[in-house]
Amino acid sequence: MGIQDIIEGKKQWRAHKARVKALPPDYQIVYKEMEKYFFKVGPVDLPDGPLLPGIVDFFEGGVASGRGVLELIGNDVAAFCDDLIKDSPTYADVYQESISGEPGAAGK
């Protein structure tokens, strides 16, 4: 990874965060909680993957249609997050494999 890649990544992240700040306050609160959750237990490809920008797209659509954030995702934010990453390998899966010593053991 070169310096240009790092600079480009920072530009993309700042643009992403600007989109989040443009959301109404209730959407921002829920997004930040989701982001914390994903960075703690989320998919391994989170930094480079489409998950976070996809959530902002989804939220922007909800704002445009005049719906509240909890109307979109329901009352259980963690369950919504878990459903989004149910088929993705998570850091917890990687950790389980590392302590078991068997590759693929977490999927059993």
C-alpha cells in the first residue's frame, strides 16, 4: 500500500463521514452505534467493503421518504446489524479459528 492509496482512503473516509453528518440527528446516533458494533465484532472486510456506505445509502433513502430510523431497522439495532453480517466472516470467527488451531473450525 503506497502513500497515494492511504491518501485516497482518507479522502473516501472523510467523504463518507460527511454524508453521515448530513443525516438527521436520530439517524446519526443509530449509525454511530452500528459503526461501533461493526468495528468491534463486524466482518473482516469492513474497512474496504461496501457495508458502511450501503447503510448510509439506505438511511439517505429513509430520510428522503420521510421515515424514522427505527421504522427502517426496527427497535433492536444489534439484531439488525447481526442480520447484515450473518454470512460474512467476522473477527470473532478469526479468533475462534486461531485458538482452535483448525482452519475453518469456526464454521462448524
